Amino acid sequence: MAKHIINNSGGRKPLPEDEKYGKPIPVRFTQKQFIRIKRKAGEMPVSTYIREAALHAIVRQPVTKTLMKEIRDLNNLGTNINTLAKLAYQAGITSVTDKAREALEEVNAILHQARLIISEKEEISN
């Protein structure tokens, strides 16, 4: 009767738990997409390339339509204030010019804050 060897001392050592690959995720590609991925992978196995690309890629979350509309509205408001400031300056009304510039700076500060929020969300999602 043959004796089964469970621990083959000359065989491959088991991987630590944090290095073992878990659940496979099925992904489908069109023929063109697969050819493009193979070309990008070069000599690297396609599965390794896809894993590395997924772990290290920067994927940006889309900006919501509501937020995009508000940013566009703020930008338009800033443009209008800037136009008014130029017209007031040309007409020699310096008090209006100063107030328009202050309002424009506030709009710019709000736009800057919105950009920071968007970039924070992108960092969190990555």
C-alpha cells in the first residue's frame, strides 16, 4: 500500500494568507478591447496586467449633474460680476468697482471650495 506524503519537503511552500489570491472576478471584453489590453500588457500575463491596472489606476467619479449645474451657475455669475466691474471702472464709478471685485473674490472662493470637495471625493474613491 502506497503511503501518501502530505507535507512534501521538496515541494512548493504555501503562500502566506495575505499573498493568496481569493475570488476570481469574471470580466468580459470585446475583441478590440482584449487586443488593446494584450498590447499594453506586453510580456506580462494579461491577468497580472489587469490586476495591476485595477489596483493602481486613477478612476474619477463622475460629477453629479446638480453639482455641475451649480458650478456652471457660479462661473456664469462670476463672469457677470467681472463684466459689471469692468463697465463700472470704465464709467469711473469706483465704489461699484470695489464691491464687484469683492463679490467676484467671494465667487472665486466658492468655486475653489467646490473644486476641493470634488478632488477629496476622487481621493476617497481611489
